[in-house]
Amino acid sequence: MSEPTDSLYHWDLFVIGAGSGGVRAARTAAATGARVAVAEDRYLGGTCVNVGCVPKKLYSYAAHFHDAFEDAAGFGWQLGEAPRFDWATLRDNKVGEIKRLNGIYGRLLEGAGVRLINGRARILDAHTVEVAGETHRAEKILVAVGGWPFVPEFPGSDLALTSNEVFDLDAFPERFLVLGGGYIAVEFASIFNGLGSQTHLVYRGELFLRGFDQQVREFTRDQMAAKGVNLHFEANIERIERSEGGLAVTLTNGEVLEVDAVLAATGRRPHLAGLGLDALGVELTESGHVRVNDRFESSVPSILALGDVTGGLELTPVALAEAMHLVAHHFGDTPPAAPLDYRNIATAVFCHPNIGTVGLSEEQAREQCGEIRVYVTDFRPMKHTLSGSQERCLMKLVVDDESDVVVGAHMVGEEAGEVIQGIAIAVRAGLTKADFDATVGIHPTGAEEFVTLRTPTRR
């Protein structure tokens, strides 16, 4: 690119990374009249669209059909022959859908007047970026490259898959092992179990989903085990070796598991390698994330960062909200009056059954609020009175006793994410238990339980 003639810079904003946060920031900034470019070296839409939220949810839908076919018999449906799952059909249909979404992201950038540059960017100085042999000068540079899967070192760790590869396996693994205890681990354990794999989940701690409400964790453990997931807690992988027809996984407790594939769902780290931030002295946190202030500025003020690289909540909607806030600070007419509020952000875990949660766990509420009331219901959903399934549903409200404000809502059950999205508005708005009680439920639904809980389970 030639030197700019009408300005010191080619671009007002140069974005590195065309994931959810980067694309939203680019489009929103361009709408203010800013000159914007985006560099991407892999795929449009980032982790979420390509190897995260979207394909994961599609595979979760596929896995739920296993239960649906079994449930149908109690409602009079007679299947002529046993259902048969074809991995290649799911995999290839997923590929087509992701390509469609990639195209949409490209058209969104083009329609906004944002230039898309293919290649891995390298930051040369506080205002200069090099991509594919071209040098670009920018007033502000935004790092939005997301995370990259981390695989711990042990003998044979190179034989493990990550979430980048697991969607596109050539053959379906009849025996599947997941290492880890976070979102990705429990979700993929449920998915492959539902698709028909003999599935193991190995986690070094005593219980997965650290940071979630303890009762939710325990209930989820029991439901997943009841569905056939083999849970191995307080264990780790000592080594993986090739064996006849598969992989032999030796655990630290001495157990040896014969499987066809191992997924290392052991966390993600900021994808900062090769960007040049270290040479510029951009300050990182102890965990290796870019340290930013409320304006998303790094220690080098012209270099901004958002999303997973900053070490906050690694959720797509959070990155989108950060992008809007960042643009308002740096390109808007009126900067936001307050920092982005990260309280009461709802989330879902698409294990089977699903988890939906917003606000404080019971443990957090006891620490922060002191006196609380806890309302819990644990029941077999109406659907399963005929299906014969023993799957149960958990719903829980945590209430600050002094103010009567509902400070936490949690659910484990079918479509928990869909239900909690609505409940999240109420929690975010600071509504009280009296407000919940005054709300007339929709009958017959499972969700009505949230407005019919009357007697505290414990205080």
C-alpha cells in the first residue's frame, strides 16, 4: 500500500481478527464514517461461527434426536427400524452451513465499506501493521484475535484432538474420551454420547464446571451419568499410545481406556503468537491476556483489545457488547457514561440436559449478600410422564433476604438457555421475588415453575 496522501494514516481503525467482536467493531466504526480495515488469516466469523458456538449447537441438536426417537414410542410413534446415525451427513451439512455464514460475514463487511485483507497481521509499531507484504498505517489498532486451544504436555499428547478438529473427523469415533471439566468438555461428552459413542469424561478435579452453582454441578453430573456418560473425576491422562484399532489412554489412577479418539478440552489461550505485541511492550496479565482499561486501551493507548484476548468472560455476546462500547468510546459523539457492566450476564452450557444460569450462585450469594433464601424445584417434566424417560429438571432461585431481590436464577433441563434468556431480563432489572410471585405463569410449561415457587427450600 502506498503512503497516505490526505492523512497521516491509511485507516482510522485497523482490526486484527474477523471474529464476532472484530467484525462488530469494524462495522459499527465504519457506520460512524471511520475508515476501517480488517485482517483475518483463517476464517470469517472466528471461533464461534466456525469451530465453536454454531457447529456445537448443530451437533447438540443432532445428539438430542437420540432421546427424541426413544421418547416417541410412549406417544404412539412406531419406528419401522432402529434409527441409524450417519456422521458424514451431519459433518458435511455443517460444512455447507458454515460456508453460508462465512459468506454472510464477508458481505456484511463489504456492505459496511470495510476492507477485508487476508493474512496474519503483525504489528510493527503503535500505528503500523504489516499483512501479506503490505504496510498499513492506522490511528488505532484493535486486537480481536480470540483464543486458541491449549493441550497440556504428556506422552502422546500429540494424538489428542482439539475443538478445532473434532467437528470434521473422517470417521465417527465409536469410543470417545474427553479430557477437561469446562463448557467444551461437558458439551462434547454429551454430544458424542448422544450420537452413539461410548463416551468417557476425565477431569482432574472432584467435579466439573468449576464456578457454577454447586447444586447445578451435582445435578448435571447425575443426569449425564444417567444418560451413559462415564465420568472419571480426580484423574488425569498420564499418556496416550496407539493400540490395535485405536488409542490406549492410561489415567493417573492406573486405569487404561481403549478409545478411538481423545478430545483435549483443556482450555484456550490468547492467540497472540507472532503479532509483535511483546516487542512493543504491550502489558499482559499473569495469564497472558492483554491488560486493558475501561476504554479497551492497552498499555500502548493506540492499541486496543477486546474479547477472549482480554481474559474476561469468553462469550460471543460479551465480545459483541465490548465492540459496541469500544466504538462508542473511540468513534462516537458521546462516550459512554460508565464502564461496560459485566454483572448478571446469562450463559448456557449445551450439555444434555442443558444448563442455563444468570446472576449469583448460591455460594456467591451467601458470601456477598449474607442472609438469603433459596427456592428449588426438582421434577420430572410432563413430557416424560408418557415418554418413559427418567430425565429430571432442576430450577432454582436465589434471593437476597433483606431486599427480596432475585440475585440468581439457575436451570438444568430441556431448553434451559431459552428459558433463562427471559429470566435474565428480570434478574438484570433487579426484580424482587414478590415480582416473580405476582407474575401469572403459562400453563402447562416447565418455565412456569419460576413464578410458582412459594416456599423457601433453605435459608
